[in-house]
Amino acid sequence: MKRILNLNIIVVLLFAAYLPSCKKDYGNLNSPTIEDYLKNASKDQLNGLVAGTLSGMRNNEGLYLDAVGVMGREMYRFSNADPRYTSELLGSAPVNNTGFYITNPWGSRYRVVKNCNVLIDAATNSTQIADDEKKGYLGFAKTIKAYDLLMNLNLTYTNGIRVDVSDPNNLGPILGYDESIAAIASLLDEAKTDLSGATVLFPLTDGFGSLSDAAGLTKFNRALAARVDVYRQQWANALTDLNASFFDLNGDFNTGVFEVFGTGTGDQLNTAFFPQEQNGEVRLAHPSYADEIEGGDDRINKATLRTTPVTKDGLTSDRDLWVYTSSVAPIPIIRNEELILIYAEASIQTDDFDNAITAINIIRNGHGLEDYSNSEPSKDDLINEMLNQRRYSLFYEGHRWVDMRRYNKLGELPLDRTGDQVWSALPIPQTEGE
């Protein structure tokens, strides 16, 4: 990770080690080191909190993608060490509120939320930074906090999340889905306000590219807001937020913000990467990915053909999952290809079929396909086409299960064995019992 490993990060991450979940076990906030952060943090200490936040966002990312990918029938995860990938996540056994697939990503995301809360308090209380710099830290922290809360809400859906965890001794309640996502949207709006007139001098990773100043972070924030808008079916708001984001209908699909990885001391590798032709611990594309893709679509390269198929627990695939092609390949947080598809979706839902088809054709042409051929499509036709393009463009980026769920289409996902079922949500972890 670029330019961010220093003593401050070590302090922050050691602190975070005391934060295994949202339970009231955050450790002693009155230790001298934490008081230094909360009472009058220096610029270096604030930058260390930023760095620790970005580093922590990567923890258990591969596991999150596996969980939603398996449940969304994008892929299989065969593991000799843990049969729950092919049993509980595929619905042949009940999902468990102590299962690693919920407790590990849940805990990682709330550690990031806690880091963001510390950064918010530290920046607010610091007299060592100017007001415009303070706004930069606050806008960044609230944007990342909203994103990580959304990641956990994606897992638990109607079971909800805790939004207010700022006081570990007085945690807020677990809110339902509508309340939770409304709070996330509000937090993103607060962050946008903070970033207005802000100065961003703290270093970010290479994954932010040209979006590393206050204007860029605002565009990133609005891109996330557009995603939240379509989750909430607020189609006009989605179009407005897209226009304030880095959305570019004719731009590079891969412009955006990414989690980045490295081989340096103290850095970490992309755990969503497995080599091709591996046996034992493997990630495989679900057979339907190749069976249902259109001829000539270059996105087939995300599911490369193996020399020998792999079979386990009554499941077989002959294609490796090949989205992240090295141990340091970046993982997108959000990128322009998704924004183009959000534009298509919001246009469909506001009955602007011409612009929707234009966007769909940009995606299709960009992957070697001819224009969408239905000359008189209905809204349902266009929704299905949009979801199909999202399926292939955003493969193993964490979207398929969520997309099919929000359109009430989980029943259309394939069931490979008698007794399997598709879950709509994971349970709240047992450790969150109130």
C-alpha cells in the first residue's frame, strides 16, 4: 500500500485488534494513546487514522465476495478445510449466526467503522489543522463509514444493522433495512457537505487515482450515493447523483476507486485471487456463467476453461474464476462501468428507454457484442437486459445476489442439487445479541 505504513498505522491497527465486533468490548478508550488521538491529534496522527482505515477495508474482502458470490450462484468455492461453502451457503443446510461467512466480514467492516468514528472525533477535536482540512477528514471518514455499513447491510438485508456504534458502551439499536439504508444515504449526504470547500492534504492509495482531492472524493461519494439511490428505488436521485460523480457514458469502464494490494512489509495480498488450474482450494465459475453468455462476449475471459473439471459435493465446474488475475490485482469499490449500468437502470425506471438502450449498447459494444436487438422492448425486457449486463460486467464484484434480490428474482437463480435453496439474507451474528 502506497505511502501509508508508519508507526501511526501500527497504533491504530493495534487499537482495532480490540474491536472484534460491535459488542461492548472495544477496549479502554482512555488509554494515553487514544486520548492523544481524541483530544488534539496531530496531522500525522490523523493521516495514520486515514491509512489504518484504508488498510482495514481490505480485511476479509475475499471472504465477502465468496459469500455473496456463492449465494448469488456466480461461483463455487471448494474448500477441503470448510464444507460450509457448499452446504450452508448453497442452502442445503441452515446458515448459522456463528458462521465465518457472516462473523468475519461483519467484524472487519465494523472495525473500519470504528476507525472512521475515531477519525471523526479526532479531526473534530484537533486544533492542529485548519477548518478546511478538518472538513476533508470528516468527508472522507463519513464516506468510508457509509460504504462499510452498506457492505454489512448487503449481507443481512432485512435483518438490519447497527448504524450508531459511536459509543461502545451505549450502542444504538439494530435497525431494519429501510431505516438502515436511509441512514447510510444521510451519512453520504453529510460527507458531501463536509467535502464542499474542503482541502484534502492527507495521502490516499493509488486506488483513488485522480479522485484523491476534495473534488474527486466528492465524485466518489456521489457515485456511492447513486448506488444507494437505486437500492432505494429513488431513480431521479440516482440520475442527479450520477451527474455529480465521475460517471462518463463514453469513458473508461475502469475509472473509479479500488482497494489496492502489495507485497511489501506490512502490506497484504488480494485474498480473492487463486491461481488457475489449482486443486483442493479452488474458486470456480458457476456453469451457468459460460452456458448463458452470448457468443463473442469477451467477459468469458473472467471464467477460463480448465484442463480438467473439478467435482465436489455433487457440484462440477470446468472453469476457473479469473477476475482477479494476480495476488496484487485491485478490487473495485466502485467504477465507471457500474455507473453506466446505474444510468441504464435509472433511465429504464423513468421510462427513458432511448438513453437506457444507448447505455446498454455502450456496455455491449465494449465487450464485443452487437447492439441490443429488441426493437420494441417492454420495461421488463430492458430490466432483464440490464441485469444480464450487470451479471457479466460486475461478475464477482459483489453485486449479482443483491441485484437479483432487489428485483425479487432470487427464485430465478439455479439450484444445482435437490434440497438447495437461495437465501435472501444472512443472520445477525450471535455476538450482536442485545
